[in-house]
Amino acid sequence: MIIKLTRIQVFYTSLGIMLLGLLIYKLSFIIGSETTTGEVVGIKSWSTRGRYPGSYSAPVVKFNTETNEVTFQGETNMDIKYGDKVTVIYKTDEPTDAFIFSFVGFWLISLMYCSIFYLLLIGSAIFSY
């Protein structure tokens, strides 16, 4: 049995597979996790020189579990200020595996990595014809 797909069908099929994989990965994290409220206790800032210079900042968030006080660094360049209260999602068996539970803090970086893979896939499909 031979299945013939047009380019647009390959495009949408691969996009669906990529988004389904990301959704399964993130949902498996959510299923084994708990949420709580954390507080931004600092902003870590740094800059880079060289080929890709830039300035970056990331919130440092502290939250309490039933047994520990945990501090972690959120994603870069989020619009969060010192003292802000944020929703935190963390693995119950590994509280240091935590994220700020927002679109930027939880979903965006994964979507960016998947889109890079997807662009490479599409680029190779376009140039292979």
C-alpha cells in the first residue's frame, strides 16, 4: 500500500505530530506536579559579548513545599518584577524541577525548540524536491 501525500499534507501532519509530542510531554509534567504560589525574591541580570551580544534577566523565585523552601531561576526576559507573586508548578518528587506556570514560563521555550526542529524539517523537505 502506497500513501501519497502532498507537501501541504506533509506540512500539517508533521506540525500535528510535533504539537502532539509537546502536549504529551507537558501534560505528563503537569500530571505529576503540584502548584503553589511563589514570590520573586530577586532578578538575575547578565550580559554577553562576542558574536551574539545582549542583556538578559531572569526572575529568582522562592516557594515552599510541605517540607522544603525552594529557590529557582525562571525563564529569561519575563515581565516580572521583584516582589511579584507568581504561580509555580513543580514536581512533587523533585521540587527543584519547577517553572513559573505561565505561557512564557512553562510553554514558550519548549515551543521555540520544537519550532526550530520543525523549520529544519520543513527546510529539508522543501530542498529535497
